[in-house]
Amino acid sequence: MLPKELSLVLRKYKNKVFVYAWEYFTKRIHDELVYSVLEESPFFYVEIKFSVIDRELPSTDDRLTFWKAFFEFLSTQKRGCDLCGFLNENDGIGFLFVDSVVGTNENNPVWNRFCNKVETQTSFDMRKWKGIIYAEYPPEEFFAKQ
């Protein structure tokens, strides 16, 4: 079940940000993985469980402020190739930034830009939250060596 604050914000951004259902989001990630291996174009994946957000932002007002900043950035980023979707059983949200830098973990430039923008609007630094999953796809060993 989606958090109440998220449901309220999603209504406002429904025409600006497309959030995939879990089944389609998983398929899109697989498609992007194949493309990124063929084109040697990595992407950076982030997964945030709603339980992490609830733990880090116990106030309803803080969570509402966070979601507004979160979707405001996604709606104005102008990178239509980046993807956002719900995790299995709607227990969180994931997104991937395509054409990103491999081997940077939470220091990925586009992830930091995203965090900086959210922090500017909210004063919440997601980089300090425990439990966020980061992954670079594909790993460097997938790329052909020349």
C-alpha cells in the first residue's frame, strides 16, 4: 500500500512524472540492462523502501515535503530516459539514471545532483539515510575488453 503522503503528491505530478508499476518497471530495467551492455552505456539504480523514509522522516509533514521535492526534481530534470517505478508489493520506489557513471556507488554525479536538489528544498540529506540500495549496471566486467 502506498503511503498517504505519496498518494497526495502523485495526483499533482501524474501528468509530469510516469511511475511504472512493479511488473513493468522490472521489465524496463531488464531492457535497459540489455541495451547498456550492447551500447556500453551504464546506468545507476537506486531503491528506497517506504520503511526507510518513514524511519528517517517520522513526521507526516516532513514526508509530504520530501515527496513534493522528490517529484519536482523528477518532473523538471528533462531526462526523459530516466525511469521511476514501484518496488514489488509497492513497498518502496526505485529509479534509474541512464548513461551514468560506473563504479561510483552513492557518489554517482546524477544521484548527488538529485540529492542536492531535494536537500536544497527540504534540508533532508538522503545520502545519510541507512538502507538505500545503490547499484551500477552493468558492472564493468560486462564490457568487452579491447
